[in-house]
Amino acid sequence: MGRFLLGRCRQAVPVLFGVTLITFLLTHVALGDPARAMMGQRADPEMVARIRAEYGLDKPLWSRYPLYMGKLLVGDLGYSYRQGRPVSHVVAERLPATVRLAVAAMMVAVILGIAAGTIAAMRHNTMWDLLMMTISLLGISVPVFWLGMMLILFFAVWLGWLPISGYGDGALKHLILPALTLGALQAGYIARMTRSALLEVLRQEYVRTARAKGLKERVVILKHGLRNGILPVLTLVGIGLGDLLVGAPLTEIVFGWPGLGRLLVTAVGNRDLPVVLGSTLLFALIYLGANLLVDLAYAFVDPRVRLTEG
């Protein structure tokens, strides 16, 4: 286990280096001049030049990147151009809300997806199978922003059961609609993957033997079916958790959720390059962590899996 974790950490180093290099180049080329964005198009050229010099924007990219990496290696993500505060503080304030939303959305996706996929596999080629797969296809196909607005219209405006938007005081009622909206896409994928994996497992000889012994269908499905067919679903869950964190901006904007995705969109609009770079690096770390957790979950679920590196 120790060698496996050490090997994964070694693999993460070039990945993070590539992420920082590509993001640094693209943001500085594509987002334009932050000094001009802060001061406006009619700003005094001398003032703009002074701002560029203050933030080191007057230097060429090839000399700015080593300076950025030197600060990054000691944990310094820089200062926000707009807020004048350390990027680490700005990101740390928004991260808990995004993590809370992503975890809640994944719980919704796993519960609904595995339940729908299991029902579809148990009732293969019946009306229930068609219904579950149709609902999962809708979850995959419907745009996130449209689904969010429809849920707001139905549950918040018409029925008045839930708040329209906002984080509130962190109460559960503010989390329900964003979590349903964000988790619908992953629930559709998980449902289809669960159905496919279960159908493959239920055709195996040991499942037929378990049924021949007189075991209840519930025991056969849960103990022999899901346990042996869950590995592809775990992969999807691990990757999906990273997707939920990165794909949260639309949901956060629709529901006014003060998360990291909304911060990233705002930073791009404001040409706040340090915040964009810091948020992107954090997303990359989250993806790497999610994949590592999936590998560890493999060994926990299936003892036949041995985590080795080399």
C-alpha cells in the first residue's frame, strides 16, 4: 500500500506541472490584459503601466512562469487583483460550499443511479427496464441550467416548499434543489452502468448456483450481483465526483451558490489571473485525489485486487 501511494504521488508531480504550465500560458494569452480590465479602456496609460509593473505583468511570460512556480512551491498562490487578498484565503472561503454541494450531489446520484440500474437489471426487458433507462437518458440529456430553472419553478415558485436560491444559513433546504440538479447527470450514467454490470454478473454460473440453492433474490442481487459488478460503477463515481466539482459553476450561478465554480467564472470575467490559476490547480488536485480514492476502494470492495506500483 505504501509503495502504491508513493508511486501515485510521483505520477502526480508531472501532471500538476503540466496543468500549471498550460493554465498559465492560456490564461495570460486568452484573458487579455488584467491591468487594462481593472482600470477600464479609458484609463491613463501611465496608470495602466504602473499597475502592470506592480503586479509584474510588464515582464515576458518566460520569466514570469519561474517566479510563479517558485512561489507555488512554498504554498504562495499569489494575491487576487480584485480583492487584494491572498488567493489561498479567497479559495478557502469558497471551497467548503462547493465540496458540500458536490458530495450531496454525488450521494443523490449514487442512491438514485444504483437503485434505478438495479431495478432495470432485475426487470430486464420489461416496462420497468424501459422506464428506468428512459429516465436515466433524460438525466443525461437535459441541460443543467434548464433542469435547475424547472426545479426552481416547480418546487420553489409554484409549491413554495424550498427556497429559490442562495446558501442561507447552510440549512438542508437550501441544498436540496442544487444537489438534485447537479446529481441528475451522474445519476443517469450510474444507472446505465449499474444495469450493464449487473446484467453481465447475473449471467455468471455462481449466480445461477446461488439461486439453485434457494437464496432469496434480494440476497443474490446484493451479495453476489452488486458486490461483483460494482467496480465499473466505482470508477464512474470517482471520475464523476471530480466532474461535479468542476461542473458546478452553472449550478452555482443558477442557484446563487457561493462556491468555487462561481468564483472561477467571476475571476475569468474580471481577468483575475491568480484566482483563475489557483482554482484550476485546486481542481486538478481534486481530480487526482478522487482517482486515488477509487483505486483504494477497489481493494476494499474486491479482495482480489492488489494495489501495487512498479
